[in-house]
Amino acid sequence: MRIGIYGGSFNPPHLGHMAAARAAIDSLNLDRLVLVPNSQPPHKQLPPGSPTPQQRMAMTAMTADQLGPKAEVWDVELRREGKSYTVDTLEQAVERWPEDELWLLMGSDMFLSLEDWHLPQRIMELAGICAFARTREDMDRCHTHCATLTQRYNARVQVIEIPDLREVSSTQIRSQLPQGEGMQHLSQQVYGYILRERLYHTHANLAQLSVEELRCVSNSMVKAKRLAHIKGTEEEAVQLARRWGADVDQMRRAGILHDCTKYFPLEQHLAICDRYGFPLDEMERRSEKLLHSKSGAALAEHVFGQEQAVVQAISYHTTGRANMTLEEMILYMADYIEPNRAFEGVEEMRELAYRDLKAAMLMGVEMSMEDMRERNQPIHCNTLEAYNWLKET
């Protein structure tokens, strides 16, 4: 395999890091990209008030998740005592991947100063060097330096030009965040995590977030593979709200938050519901699939300050119930028919949802019950009551 090692403070990781990583995956034909947040850089001190190593690790892990299945995060430097020297990381990388070809990835400024690093010759023995260049001038300087390194160290060197690489540094972003700026340089997930953890002197009131801020915070709580479904549900809920006369802003917020706890472990769901007094029956207490609607509703109410219409819609978007409100039916259906869903009958259900909402609900509940029977799973009492109610109305 060909493996890229991309280290840095990632304080915070931004879209420039992501663009460089994607370019390296493509240009070097990498089989794996390993992001390595460092603990104590040898060439500089982390600024006062920086996130903890664990928080930088969490943001870097989000970045790896967004980059796709080839990317991962490695905490090797965070576990190492003292300063983080690249040569030590590469030595451990060779131990971990002894049969593979390693490439060390870096920006042009770091590349041009490589000979000043700790044990540069050993670094170039252990790995090829890939530099990212933003401009033609950068390219020319890097190519000149390539010849020097090749001659002096017999180095394997490659330069990648990334003309659309964002001209921004983590330092600039850190200075912008306390003023409510800098969001455009970050992924939604990383920005949401910063707001949620109140990093870099941000002081967001989580109960009074704008729609865009709420979207970022919610997205920071889930895996990247879930984002298309969440966005689809949000937009479908908005369209259904317009069709049936519900509050569009409420339904947008319900769509944004409906799966925010989807990847929480069972214990965390239970802790949230117990903390905020959300009652659970025995079947719910054993099922993460059922629990995420309850813990999500609890956070929507008690952390994100949402109105009861939003809270109740999230609470019943998985099971349904008898006497559902308009908002509850809209979110249930939006979750079922959003554009990324593909199953037999979905087109019929989509058409029906804009013509006869209760008939579409009945169709969805019947499908869910049949699916549970085929998998020999118990059907929740709320779903059975929803079915009986819909049949009678």
C-alpha cells in the first residue's frame, strides 16, 4: 500500500487541510491517508487557550471522516511524552506498516525548511516527501528545492500544485472566531464542534442558535455518511410544511436535529433521557433505534431550546403514535421519503404525501410494521396505535 502521513497542530483543521489531503490522495494514488495531530510541536508553542489534545483529536477525526474511507486519524503523537518530532512518528509508522510505501505530506513553507528539521536525512530515508504549492512561484521554489534534496539526500520528492488552496492559516481563523467570523474556512462539522465546546473564545448560546449554526452543531454530532439523509429530511420537511401549512422554520429545525444522537451508544441515550426526565418504556430502553428519537428530543428541548412542536416531532419520528400532530406527521414522512431513500413504493408514497398526508402516513406505518415482522422484531405499541388511528380516520 501507499500511505500518506499528514501531521500538524490542526488547531483547528480547516478546508485548506482538506483540499491538500484530497489532492494528495489523488496525485499520489494513496491507499490510505493518516492525519496525525501533534501534541507539542518542536518548532513552536501552541497558543494559550488552545483546545486540549483530545479536542484537537476529535476535530481531526471529523476531518478524516469527511475525507472518506481512505482517511483515518492516528493519535501516536498525542500519546508521546515531550516534543513531537516527525522522525519519531515515521519510525513508528514503519513499525506499523513495514511493507508499505510512506509519503510525508507538508505545505511549501515547511518543505523549504525541511533541512532544518530534526534528523532530516533519516526523515527522507523513511518516507517520500510531498509538498503542496499554492502558486506558480511556490511551484518554482519547491522544484528548485526538490533538486537540492534529491542530490544531497537521494530523496523521493513530489510537488503538487493546488491553485484553489485557501489562503488562510489556522492562526487567522483563531483570531476571527471570537468575532463570529471564520466559519467559511471550516467544515460544518468542525465549526459546529467549536461552537458546541465553546473553543477559541466562542461563547455560543446553544439555546439561541441561528439555523445555520444549529445545522453545524447537529452535523458535528453525527458521521459524515449520515449528512445527506439529514439534509434531505430537512428540505423535505420544509416542502411538506409549505404544502400543509405548518411553520417552515420549526420543521426545518426538526429536520436538522431529528438524527443528532443517531450514533450515541445505548448508555449515553439512557443518561440523556434520565437526566432530562424523558420517560422510556422497556422496549425503548433496549433499542438504540428507538432511543435516538427520545434522546434527540431531550437535547432539542433542554440544550437547543426548541419549541414543543419541534420536540414532539423528533420524539415520534421513528414510531409514530395515535393522534399525531401535523408537525409530527410531516417529520415522520420527511424522514421516510427524503430524496436519498430508495425502496419499492417510495415514489408512490412521495406523490401521496403531497396529496393525502394521512394516507401516506398509513402506507409508511404499514411498511414499517411489515419490515419488523419480516425481521422477527417486536412492533412498538406507539406504532400499533398509530396504525389503528390512521385506519379509523
